Amino acid sequence: MATNEYQVTGMTCGHCELSIREEVSEIPGVDAVEVSAQTGKLSVTGNAAVTDAQVLAAVTEAGYSAVPAA
């Protein structure tokens, strides 16, 4: 298992968190998603097949933007 973290912009509430969680959870291989509108952080745990590009595309699909956390 690998955990990757991202910084998301545009989240303001619990509904924002839910939208992102739902989209990212649909990626094959994702086991856990933690997202916080308060900190803007997204943590995705899954197998090695889950790529940054997949996660970033899912966040975009939910209507937000993200970058891998440094």
C-alpha cells in the first residue's frame, strides 16, 4: 500500500469533501480517502497502480484543483 498526499484548492465545506471523496473512491485500487476542507489536504491510500494523474483527474471531475503535496 502507498499513501499519497495532495493540496486541494476550492474546498469550503463538508459537501466539498464528500464530492472529492466520492470521485477519488471510484478509482480502481483506492482503499482509503481522507479529505479536509479545513486544511485543504487530500490523502489517498491504495495499491501501486493508483497514479497521481488519476487522483488529480478525479479531483478535477469533482470541480476542484489539486497538486501533489511537497
